[in-house]
Amino acid sequence: MAASFDRRASEPAAPVASPRAAPPAKASHDVAAPPALIAFMLKSWKPRPRRLPAKVAHAAAHHARRRALSAMFPGEVLVIPTGHEKVRANDTHYRFRPGTDFFYLTGNHEPDCVLVMLPKRGGHEDVLLVEPNPGRADKTFFTDRNKGELWVGPRLGVPESRARFGVDRCAAIDELTAILARAKRGGVRALRGLSEKIDDAVPTTKAGKKADQAFAAALSELRLKKDRAELGELSAAIASTHRGFEDVIARMRGARSEREIEGVFALRARVEGNDVGYGTIAASGHHACTLHWTRNDGAIKRGDLLLLDAGVEGNSLYTADITRTLPISGRFTGPQRAVYELVAAAQDAAFREVRPGRDFLAPNRAAMRVLTEGLIELGVLRCSAEEALDDAHQYYKRYTLHNVSHMLGLDVHDCAKARQEAYKFGKLEPGMVLTVEPGLYFQTDDLTVPAALRGIGVRIEDDVVVTKTGMRNLSAAIPRDAADVEAWIARVWRKPRA
Ligand SMILES: [Mn+2]
């Protein structure tokens, strides 16, 4: 029964603070509105028909995910905030992106919201707390620069949010304190770190802290296996990313800077999706040897390679994570091709290890063996493969540094709070989506590397889903083999661009 959590009209209105950050102090260009202006602003607006919006695209999937979470924590109150806009400077904010776990459970993009799941017999009642939309009935529509409709556009509102997200109940965010005050009688778990107000509103004991960490891990692990809706959204993000890579290839011939490459890809990401899923790495020449090169302030030179690690984040917030290493002149040089083909061979070996029941780290082990044997053939490593691969040595890491896989989904490094036994030291299961991304990076000043190879950095990254019998490469349509990449570049350059 949900009785103990039901909202009773007789209860006094809680003196509640909304969980959003305190409004910034007034800037010099803020002018207090005189009463006459307020009175004038509040009248003579055309009445609005308040039609309820349609349900979000994957409402049934969001509902199913909430039921799965409910089953994991019977009898406990669960609090999942989405977080707030983050200040960039003074009164300007970064573009808001919802908290991943909150979004996974609701599909709601608005800031400041909180999902509270209240235990009832047989499960939970899902209560979504949102910022109400008072329309023109309240002066805040023109006085509140943080949430006023004339400043930032309208919020969806309470009844509209209930219709759109298909939750059991929707309430104004100001009711949160009252709901939590009653809820505290039972066990409460909160997803921490997204909202200071929520963190304060749900105080933790020492035992509670552990319970909250386990809750965050459970939320991450819930997302390890993707449902059908998620696989569709990931494929769409990968298709957008494919088009973004072709935009880059078209521009690459005349481009002068890495920043230009970043900008071209970003245009595709904003036109077709929400944003890029992470800072684009547009690394030309030896910049490719810096793994997370996002400064992108270098020049584009013919004869060099361009390592482009980029992903469109769709409006669904699922992101691709793709890397291609492209010869800027259209053709690989001999040494570039040798390194490229070794990395591609390592990726093939990793692909063969992606299947249910294999260790998450099995593809990594396979790729590292191929890279190591190739490094010996290239004259980079001067020892046996066994010696280089020995855990006590790991000499190969000098040239590759990172492992080849991470989970992919709403976050580029998805499910990051999962327990090690469920992820890094766990087994692959059908429905998991991961990257396979071996790389080799020969620093310009590395005296162990033959001079002809110094300054070459190559990474190849695809996004794959584990199937019942093996894997499917979701990004297989993006050319990968050296000859295919050259043909791809030639094809794009021949094509007249709009
Ligand atoms: Mn990646």
C-alpha cells in the first residue's frame, strides 16, 4: 500500500526549498520591477489551450526499467535526481544534460527534476517531481532569469509531465521535502553527487553511505545490457557519426587546423543530435600519440595521419564512440600502412573474443598479443612476446597504454559505477555494447622506435554488441581496412558536396 506516502490535503504546505541552486545575486543589469510593471505584465495574455503532450518515444522501456529497479530494492524509498544546470561563469550556464540514471528511468530532459520511487505492496509508486509551469499567472515568468518562461522558455509543467513520462504521479518539485520527510521512516537510498540539495535532504549514516554506493552501482549495472530501444538509438547515433566522418573527409583536403575538423564534426552532431558525446579528438600527426588530445590547436598537413575519435550523441542521449585514422593526402605511406594494418589485425583478434561467457578482458588480451608480436616484427620490441606480455613486465604498454574496451551507451564510458566483478572482471553477456579500440602510439622522441615510425599514432575503434553466439559490429558500415579507407576518401572527394 502506498498509504503512508499519500499526499494528504490537510497537511500544511511544506516551507520548501526547490532543489535548484540558489539564484545568483543580482547583476548590475537586473532592475527590480515596479508594482505597476508587474500588474501590467500579468494581464492581457491570450489564454492557452493546455493540451497534454504525447508520451515520450520509449515510455514503455522507461517503465520496464523502473520495474527492474523496483524489484531490486523492495520496501525502500529510492531517490534519483537529474541534477541542475552548471555555472560556466557568473550567470551563464553550460547546456544542461540530464543525469544519466534519471534519464534512463524517465526519458525526461528537464533540469532540477527528481524521480522518487515510494514502496507500495508489490513494488513502487513512481513519483516524478518537476518544476511547475505557472504560465502568465505568476510574475516569475518575466522576473526569474533562471526558470522564467520569457528568459529560458517554458517548462513542461506538472500534469503535462505526468502525461509525457507515463509515471504514476507527478508533483511540483517544492513538494519534495514533504514527501521525503514522510519517506524517511523507511529505508531511503539516494543517488548522490548530482544535487547538493538532495544530498542534504537525505542525510546519510555510515551504513547509509554504503547503501547509497550499492544503489549507484546497481543503477550502473542495470544499464550493462541494452534493451531493443537502446540498440536502435545507438545504431542511429553511429549512423550520424558515419555522416560526420564523411563531412570531415570532405573538408580534410583543404582544412588548415584540427579545430576546423572538430567544428565540422560538431555541426553534424548539433544538426542531427544533441551534441558530441565527448570532446572530439582531432589529432593530426604526432598529436595522435596523445591519447586524449582535445586541444585540437594543431595544423593539418598533407602526408600526416589524422586520428579522429568522435561520436554524435543523439537526441536520445545515446552516443557513438568511433575512431578512424585517416591519411590526410588520401593514401597511407609505407610506414603508416604497416602500423595501421597491425592495429587492424589486433582489432580483428579482439573481435573474435567478443562472445557470451568470455571475460570482459579477453578481447584486450587477444589484441595485446597481436600488437606485441607485431611490435617485435617492426623492430620496436627486442625481446620475446612472452617476456613483453609477462604481467611483471608489460613492456608492450609503452606503445599502447590503454585497454581496448569500455561499455558504451548513454555515457561514452557507460556503467562506470558498476562493481568490478560485474564489469571489468565480469563476463560478456548478450546485449552488452562495448567499444573495441586498439591503438599504437610512437612518440617522436622514443629512441626504442625506428626513426621512420616515430610520430605515428593509430587507433581504430568500433562499437559492437554481444549477441547470443558472438558479436555484431554496429559500426561495420564505416570503412576500416587500409585499402577501404583510401577508397572511402577517394569516393567522398569525388562526390559533389551540397
Ligand atoms: Mn572509446
